[in-house]
Amino acid sequence: MANTTPAQESGHLWTEQFSPPSLVDAEVLEKVRALLSHSSDDLKSTLVRDMLSDVLKLHDTPVDLLDIKILSRAFKELRYGFGVFHPYSHCLKVSIFGSARTPPDDPNFQLASRFARLLSQRGFMVITGAGEGIMWAGHQGAGKEHSFGVNIMLPFEQAPNSTIANDPKLIHLKYFFTRKLLFVRESHATALFPGGFGTLDEAFEVLTLIQTGKANPVPIVCLQAPGSDYWNRWFDFLNKQLLPRGLISESDLSLFKIFDHEGPAVEEIQTFYRNYHSIRFVEEKLVVRIKHSLTPAHLGYARDHFGDLFAQGTITQQGPLHGEVDEPKLATLPRLVFSYHHRDAGRLRQFIDWLNSLPPSAPSAGDSGAQ
């Protein structure tokens, strides 16, 4: 079948288009036979076979046709979206959120454009919702070649902006939940500019995912033009309403920082990856991959000052665990390994900030996916 976009596969706006079964059945059946008859037990083949099994179960499961349509469309959107991003998996990307109603003469529009331009000069790509306002500013600043657009199809807005329109890195999505998943999964940082309900929704979404451990730590920068107090007032709400009531922890306020100039905001993002590389869980252990080994003194400091992160035992520095064999490119990176209690993402962020403040004790190691 032809390589089509989700909009082409299921109609451009809200309509459904289906190919006659006779045109696809023979090809699909042959692919299914080949997959099922393949003796390989690699994880990808196993997962695809499991997905096929689940799809077949839907035929006899008492669910509404609308539910089937939702599953079908969501699968198509994610499959296509992952395919668009995959060739750029080695590139660092920053998701930019802000109001679609911000005009080009607004200082925040101009700040967003300068911010994105500086990001592109430092080797980053940007991801925006592809609309007007702050989203357009992000694409203008970064340039089309350094931009992704993740557009939501709405009945009254929004068409993609002129910078990203018709670009192969533009994705049209029907569902907000698939759009949000792509924003969070594909980005290495989040930048928030003044905006309305949608911007605040995205802000609290990414904060919630990081706070609860459903997303890995990333830098979150809140930008406002000089003279604006948008994010200061938002911070006051968190600090004066949520914190005193015990609805958040004081360390949660470490998950983001507020800036009124593009330079320090970009520096904040770059600094986050100065020594820290990435994390993953292997069974009950949190593995923190770093670019420079810690000295014995620094390792001792970590044990003394960040012991509240440990569920039990202590922190060790070592090579890759057996469970990381699926990431051979990262095998030479040093690891900090400990049993993490999962309860304080703010303190984990403070630990990462401390790691990034250390002077290199050894040359960089490994193939860094985050620089």
C-alpha cells in the first residue's frame, strides 16, 4: 500500500475513507502468513504477533463500532508519527508551547522566534503544534529544516502555518492524546510561552508525567518577554496555593525554571545534558547514564547528600547492566545505579543538576544521544 499520512488514510477532516477489501486482502494476508510462519523470537516480531492477536480478538469482543474507529485511528496516527520522527532519533528536540493567538508584533512572539533560532544554532530541532502565534514563531526562528509540526485537526482552527505547511515533518492528528504522546516522547526539553487553556494543559501534563515518573526528567523552561509577569503569577499560584496545602512538594518547584531572555533558557537546556545522558529502569534499579565518571569523593557526596532518593542500599558506579543489552551504543557510558523510591522527581532533578555542575573527571565516553 502507498505511504500515506493519517489525514489521507482516514480522511482529511472527520471523514473516513476505506479501500475496497479486494485491493488489500491478498497483500495483507501474505504479510500475516510470513510473520506467523517466521521462527524468529526477537522482541519486535513477538510484539507485532501479540498486536495481531489483540486485533483479531476485537472482532468477537462486544464493543461499539466507534470504539473500533478510535483504536484504528489512534494506531494509524502513532504508527505514522513514529515513522516521521525515527530518522531524526539522533537529534535533540525541544517542544515549544504557547498561544496560537499571539501576533507577530508581540514581544513574546519575538522572544519565541529568537529562542528557536538560538536552539537551531546550537544543534537542536523544535517541535510545535504547527499553528499560528507562538508555534509559528518557533518555526520561523528554527527554520523549516529544523522544525517538526504536530498539528491537531479542529473544526474551526488550525491550519498549519506557512513555514511548516507541506513539509514531510508535518503530521496531522485527530486526537489530542496521540499528539501529546508524540510531544512528550520525542522531545528532550519543553519550552512554555504565555498561552491559554491549551498551553497550561500542556504545562501541567508534562509536569504531572515527570512528577509521577511516567516520563523521564527533561528541562522545562517557562519564557516570558521582559516586563511580562505571566509565569511569575503562575508560580505564585503554585507557591501560595498548592504548596501550603501540601498538594505538591517543595522540591516539585525544581522541575521548571522561569526566564525572560532566550540565552539563559537555551543554556539551561544545554546544561541539563552536560554530564547527564539518560536514565532507565532495570528491574528494581534506576540506572543513571552519565558522560563522565564520578571521583570517589563525588560518589561519597552523592551517598551522603542524596541518600533520601534510595529505597534501600546505596548508590554504586559501574558499567551497563545485563538488562541494557538492547542499547549497545551506550555500553561505554558510566552508570550510577541505585534503588529509587519513585516518590520525589524534584529531588531526582536536583541530583541531575548536581551531576551537571561537576567538572569532568575523565574524557567523555560513549555515543552520546544527548549532547
